[in-house]
Amino acid sequence: MGRPAERLFRGFVYPFSTIGYMLRRPVLWGYAVLPVIITASILVLVLAALFAWGGNLTEWVWSRPEQWYWQLLWYPFHVLLLALLFAIGAVTLPSLVSSPFNKVLSRRTERIETGREPIRDLRSLVSGLPSTLLEELKKVFFLLAVHASLLVLVLIPVVGQVLYPLLAWLWTVLWLTGQNLDFSLSRHQHAFMDTPRTIRRNLAVCVGFGLAVFVALFIPFFNFLFVPVAVVAATRLFLDLKKSDGIVDSRRLSAS
């Protein structure tokens, strides 16, 4: 598996190398068109909302200090918080709306790679819509619940203002990996907690993967593609981890 730095870099490369992978397989873009349109529309709305209310949100978490030396800390905090809020909105909303199409995209990718995964028809896609949306809501709730608990840190003077954006950023990065890996894990009937356990087992790779998706959010035009690209990249990551016994299966653990 290599050293942690090598595994981190390997995870970081997955989403970016997936662009070339998808260009060589045009059939995948047929499943990605709607997620791209949804993502582009929501990114514009999120940016507009942050432009209008971003300052008020930061003030709500930490009022702007009058002393210049505290402002040296407040302004980086403001930028990090807005970047974090943008990432949360840009990830959760497009994924929630486009989740049925993302499941089909992930399934199609696995079929291309293995030749074994069947493609369900439109009827099964529609019938599975409620459960798909419920799965996505669970992921979003998990993300926001941890973020809400981390807000307690801002009550700690100075230290909390430094720790909160860093830990919240790290949690968002890990969640980005888990959210996309879960399309494959849930399709193979894995338990919900197998996703965080798999991330813990492959921490460096998963941090690198989530970091790449996070960075992609801030690259103009490319960020429109990040939802379907991340889904395909996570499917490839899942298959590679499966080959190296990196996927945690609680069913196998309980049986033993």
C-alpha cells in the first residue's frame, strides 16, 4: 500500500484521473448530464447566498473584534468558514437532488469495470427513489450533526477559533469520501457503519480523495463536473479497495 504520503497522493489522484477515464468512456456522460446541470444551478445559488449573507453568518459564530490583532485571526476564520459553508452547500444539495442518477452512474461504472453488475431499468430506478433519498438524507444529517457538535469549540477563546475551522474542514473532507463511497457500499448491501469503518482502515487514501474533491469545488467550470466525477472516482476506489481487502464488511465480522 505504500507510505502514508504515497497513499494520500494516490487518493488525491483518483478524482482528477477519472476525468480522462470518463472521456475514454463517453457512455458515462449520458448518465452525468443531469447531475452536471443540477450542480451548476445549485453552485450559483450557493454562491449568491454566501455573497448576500456570508458576513452575517460569520458574525453569528464570532463577532468581528475591534482590536487589529484579533482581526488578524478573524479574517482568516471568516474566509475558512465561508469556504466550508460553500463546500457543505455545494456537496449536500446537488448530491441530494441528483442521488438517483448518481446511483445509476455508479452502477454503470462498476458494470464497465467488472462486467457483472446488472443495469436496472427505469422502473426499478423510480421504485427505489424513496430509499435513495432516505439514504442521502441520513448522510446529510450525519454531516450536519457532527458540524453542529464541533461548533461548541468556538466557545473556547482563541484556541476554539483555530481548531473549529480545521476540524470542520477535516470532517468535511472525510465525509466527501464516505458520501461517494456509500453508493457502492450500499449497493452491495453493506451496513451504514461500514462506510466510516472503511474510511478509518484506509485513512490516508480517503483523506486524499476527499481533499481532491474539496479542491475541485473551487476550480471554475470544473466544479460543475465534480458530482458525477466524484461518484465514478469513488466507484473505482471502492473496486480497488475491495481487491486489496480494504473494505470493511460487518456481516463477515459478525459471522466470524
